[in-house]
Amino acid sequence: MKQFVSLVLAGALGAAGLPAAAQQAPSPYHTRVAVEAPIIAVEAAASGFGLYRSMQRNGLTNTELAALNKNDIPAFDRFSAGYYSTNYQTAGDLLCYPSLVLVPGLLALNPAVRSHYGQVVVLYIESLAAADALFLTSIGNIPRYRPYLYGPEGGDLRNGHIATNAFFAGHTAHTAAATFFAAKVFHDFHPGSRAEPYVWAGAALLPAAVAFTRIEAGKHFLSDNIVGYALGATCGVVVPQLHKVAGRHGVSLLPLQGVNVNGYAYSGLLLSKQL
């Protein structure tokens, strides 16, 4: 699955039919260090605090584990209660972590993106940091038992503090943020490209595959993965969309500040839509 999706994305992002002059095309995004740096700093701070909160939580005792009842789980999640597999956990890791590095590498293969690569990388970091902040804030404040707690397997992991970090699926969220970001950037630099359906298909399939491995590994329930997928994909699409340059295709949202005719300073957001 990983190799197939990687080839699809690589072929699409480096499509040979793109004109060489695309390297000189203007960027579809507007970024400023004074805006992006504080945003990334806030995201990192939120992630750090969420991680700290999750680490303060104690794991379950053997008595508490014995009292768990899978009938207390919502019916749509109950099928995976008791699942546990180290093989699927490894498979999920191998799908997720390399993809986070692979995405910016594939984007660098595209001439139009490469000419604005620094800007795109900043937006990529911002997108991943947003997904990470949401994930760590969630596990730090919303404890939920992992599926493997409802079965006999798992060993000492069943008593660990991370055993209550089921909501929501971080691997799925981070992978979705990365792949949907790549598809969104490709779309913004090459709207109407014939490769778009394949790019979006690859972007959708890889995090879905990660979600499957996380369920089979007993790490997350179906609902945890659905939430992680949705939030990750949203971060991957919305962050670059909010930085779209006014006057180009679609809706753009940009920071705005200045001084009015009465001498008062103002700041806010400029929302624009090309008609």
C-alpha cells in the first residue's frame, strides 16, 4: 500500500507535462515570519502542555483492568475491543512516520513548488503542528481506554499511562495532515491538472491504511480513527487555504493591520473571494 501510494503521489507531483516556466510562477500563498512564527510557537506550546498533562495520568491497576466491560463501549466501536497486534503496530509506524518525511520530499520534485519551497515547508510545519496540538491536547484532557485493555494481551502496557490515550488516533491524524497538505498544495499550484484525481486518491488512501493498522493493533477504536482522519485532513487543507493570496482562485484569509484616518491602530483578518 505504501509503495503504491508513494508512486502515485511522486508521479503526480513531478508530472512531466508541466511547463518549465512554472518555476517562475508566483506563489499562491502569502506568508509572513511575523505571523507564522508565533502561530507555530503557540502550536508547539499547546502540544507540550498536552503531552505534559497526559504524562501525569496514572495507568490502570490490575483490579481496574479486571473490572472493564466491553459492553460499556458504544456498539459501533465494540468489535475491536480486545484487539492487540505488534505486527500491525509496526506496520502503522512504517506507514505513518516515513510519510511525514516523504511528503516534503515529493513536493520538492515539483518545479513550481520547488521555486517557493521554503514557504511551502513553513506551511507544512504549521499544518502538522496544528494536528499535533489538537492530538496532544485531546489525549491530555480526554482519557479513553485503548482497545487492547479489554483483552488479555498487552503485558505491562496494560498498566501504562499511555493505555488511556485512545482518543483520538494520532498516527492517522498526522498522516492525513501530511497527505492532504500535499494534495492541496498540488491543487493550488496546478489547478485543473489531470493528475489531481490520483493525487487526492493517494492522499485519502494512505491515512485510511494507517487507520486500519491502528484498529488491528488495538491502539484505537474506529471512532478514534474517524476523528483523527477528519481533523488531520482538515489541518492539511485549511492551513494552506487560509494563506491563499487574494485575487487568485478560491477564498483567501489574510492577516490585516494598519492605522485608520483617525490615527487608531487596527488589526484583524481579511476574507476575500474571487468573483
